[in-house]
Amino acid sequence: MFAKWIERLQGRIPKGHERSSEWEDVRNAWVAANPVCAVCGGTKKLQVHHLAPFHLAPELELDQNNLITLCTRKKYGINCHLLIGHLGNFRRVNKDCEEDAKVWCAKLSKKP
């Protein structure tokens, strides 16, 4: 119950929209098929990020074309989900999330 209120306070679940009963299965299947962060390549503390946010497009919640794996591990000193997925604020939307993830993945893979 508290998790739901925390998500609402962070802007992840707006009033009037509840997660699908299928979300947990879709999320688990997505992480199994995409087990690394799209930004840093990390494999710990993975989260499934919605490219079109759930609160703006609840109909895309289960659409695999709307998902990307990001982590909160802070590898390289960054929280990939917060920084790339939400531009540093969970209330923001990064419409270029996929492209930004590719750019930063390439930059970080060149890091010594």
C-alpha cells in the first residue's frame, strides 16, 4: 500500500489510473529478455521505464515497444533511470530517452 502512495507522490501513478494486473508479469518478462541497463550496462537494481509515461498513456503500459531497461545502481555515479529516463526529476518526461540511452551507452563504453 505504501509503495502505491510513494509512486503517486513521485508522479508515477496519477489518481484514477491503476496498474494492470498483468504489469508484474510483463515487467518480469521484460527484465528477463533485457537484463542490462540500456545506459550503463549494469545488471543490478534494474527497473522497467515507460518511454511514454504511464500517467500520460496508461493504454501503453503493457506495450513492449514502450519499455526500456534502466537501473538505479549509480554506476559511474549516475542513477540511469532518474537521469536519462526522467531528466533528473521523476515528474519530467524525456521524449528522447531511447536515443539518449544509446548516446550515453556509447560514451560510457569508451570510459577507461
